[in-house]
Amino acid sequence: QVQLVESGGGSVQAGGSLRLSCVGSRYTYDYSCMGWFRQAPGKGREWVATIDSDDDTNYGGFVKGRFAISKDIAKNTLYLQMNSLKPEDTAMYLCAIASGSSQSPCLVPRRSQYEYNFWGQGTQVTVSS
């Protein structure tokens, strides 16, 4: 079982920045997609961004150039740099993995939560106006 642990959330004012991290247990990430989702109280889980086995990235429409997803495979770590934060970005942010293989590597966009096999518990981001 893969374990994912997010960190880096917190409370910031509108316009501020945060960098989220997600550290995974030992796993072959080479062929996988890694993604970020978010969930606000009373709302469904929303896709934020994905990075695939070729390091191609894809973002939700609301991101509009404000966020950047990246990964460090050597450290089993996924990142989400969030800039120009808005109050509507307030949510629990979760990282996830969509598995792939050498014969069928995972490629973007992978927007649906149902395409992901493993999930972290999340880190809370709160943006005040």
C-alpha cells in the first residue's frame, strides 16, 4: 500500500503564496501520474493539476497560471507552488497517484479522481481576504 503525506498548507492572505509537498512511500513512480485535487466544505472534489510520466503537466481551468506542479522522483515528492492565492482557493488539498507501467505509462490529463489509485489525507489551505 502506498502512503502519501501532504504538508505545507496554512493560512495566508489573498495574494500570498504557499508551496505544498506530498511525500510518498517507496513505490515505482516512474510510469505514474501524480496529481493534486482540492475539496472545499460542502463541495465535491475538484481536480487542480497533474504531472505525468513524461513530466508533462495539465491544470484546471481556474488555475490560470497561478499554480505550478512539479516532482522530484529521487525524493518521492510531489509539489504544488501556489501564487496569487484567492479566498476561493480555500480547501483541503490532496495529492494522489494514478498508476502506470512500463508498457502503459500514465499520461495527462487524468482529470477524474476515479483514475487515481492512492490518496493522501490532505493539507488545509485557508486564504483570507
